[in-house]
Amino acid sequence: MALYLGKRHEWVVQSEIRNMSLECDKIGGINLSQGICDTEVPVVVRRGAQEAIDRGFNTYTRYDGLDELRKAIAEKQRRFSGMEIDPDKEIVVSAGSTGALFCACFALLDPGDEVILFEPYYGYHLSTLIATQAVPVYIRTNPPDWSFSLEDLKRVASPKLRGIIVNTPANPSGKVFSFNELDIISQFAAEYDLFVFTDEIYEHFVYDGRKHIPPATLPGMKERTITISGLSKTFSITGWRIGYSISHERWTKAIGYFNDLLYVCAPAPLQIGVTEGLNELNLDYYSSLASIYQKKRDMICDALAKAGLKPYIPEGAYYILTDISRLPGKTSKERAMNLLHKTGVACVPGEAFYHDDSGESLARFCFAKEDNILEEACRRLESLQ
């Protein structure tokens, strides 16, 4: 037969995160691998979507999202960061933050453009760069503080360098970039005239009194920053696929056109649901997220430590990178599978977050679970001791 797969299929493979979810399902285990976030959806968000469906609000919206949703996003951003955003010219609502980043990379990067990726990275960021034919350039960060320097950035500078991806709070490390670190990035981006693509989906999940700083709020950064975020984590609606990008109007229209091509629009009634949430939920809701999830973080970190699996305590997001080197196996995948079959708890092998073998002693655990499920997972992990 002469038919064959196109070469692009080699660029994208099923993520190890999904692989471990499938392995977990096979044995009916507790899935701490995928960031599913199965905590309760706010009532106002659920009802907003349900009522929109009942009212027949089920057709296409504008390619860049409903007017009322873009206005609600702009107002939320103003409240939390002081950013002044034009909802008509600077926001594109997309199919989740993953879709928003994909459209931004398609619009702003050419094949062969280099983009800095801090390692450990989120696999979908790498896959997005590869699928858009950009070239990832890695900067290694190491536990426990996952730090980097201006010299690290300059070491990878080249005429082909076009952008940087900044994930804060970060998946999988939980790193929250400080003002000083973002200032280093902003100076470097200005010197080399780079785009800064952010992933700020965990902006409300910050712990121990820390504060999330949007990179676009630093001096001179608004025009070159493509802010990516969404409501998947904040409202526990990961399956709704409502994300967005915020950028200078010079870039927004092209990003929106790719969004139209790839997704047409985000789901109409679900846009209404998240709009209701943004408009009705007060500041206490967002601050409570940090408090609730910090308790979950502390619970699982304590269990991992008792199990002899050293956790690198995250500053934000809802994942923990953990040293699993004491478990049987030669690779992180073998160790993760050993843990799954011994305890029924699934994690993600550390190899999923590195381009080489540097993650073989690590695994990522997700703690975005209802308390009773997380408590049972912790009990099983502690049995390792």
C-alpha cells in the first residue's frame, strides 16, 4: 500500500502524562499523574452554562470570544495586576490555554526560530514548539529553588533566537518566578528583541504568602509579552477548554485568525458559564484557592517524606516533583510503574519533563484532588515506609 502517515506525526507523540493515566485506569488506581483537577466547580459557573444551553445559546460566537467574556477577563486582570487591557483589541478567547499558546506560536514564530524553554518543562510547551517548527533551546534549572541567571540566558543567545516561554507558577516544579528573575528576563528580551510567551494558568495557586507577578506588568514588557491563561484550573473545569491570550493589538488579530482556523470559537455556553464566574465570584474565592491547595500540598509532601520519597516543596501550582530514586527500576518510568503496581497511586515519570536523561530520578505528583481521595493516596504512599 502506498498510503503512509505524514511526517508531522513524528513531531507529536502521546504525552507520558496521558500514558500514566491510562495505566492507572487499567488497575483502578488513584490518578495523581494528570492535572485533571476533580474538585468542585463553583455553582455560579455551572448554572451559567446550564442556563445558556437552556436558552438556546449554542451557536458560534465571534472567533475571539464573547464581548462580555473578554470584558470580564480584562476587568479581572485589572483587579489582580493593574493591567489596563482593551477587551476589543487585545484578548483572544481560545480552546484552553494550550490552544491559545498554539495559536500565538503559529502567528508569531517562523520555522527555525529558536525559543528558550526552562527545564524541567511542561511537555505540551515543547510539543507546541515542535509542531509549529520552532526550535527549543533549553536552560536547565535545578532543585530546590530552580534558579537561573542572566549568564544562562546569554549563553544560548543567537541570531535565530525569537522568544522565551515563561511558566509561572510552573508545571511541574511549582516555581514562582520572582520580580528579580522576571526583571532579568525582561532586560534580556529587550536586548535581543524577543517575544515572551507566558503560561499563567496557575496564577491563583501560590503559597506561603507569595504573589504571582504577570511578566507583562514589568516596564517595557507589555508590547512583547503574550500572556496565556484560562479558567480550567481556577474553576476546576479542565474539560471545558476555555483559555485566552492577551497581547498588544499588533499581534492579537493574527493570533485570532489562527484561532478561527483551528477552533472557530470556544464552546459558546461554556463561555457564558465562565463569564458568570468572573463577574460574580469575589476576591475571597481566589484567595481561598491558595489556602485550600496549600493544605493539600502540605498533606502530600508529608506523606511523600514519610515514604522516603523526598519532595521538592512547590511555591505554586498543584504539582510536586519528588525524588523517587530509592524505588526499584533503572528509569523514571520503571520506578513510576513500580509505585503504581505496589500502591495503586499513579505519578508522571520525570523523563517527561527533560530532553535528556536528567529526570530519571524524579516523578511528578498532582494534588488537585478532593480531600478524601488525596488522603487515601497519602495513606497508600506512607505504606512504603
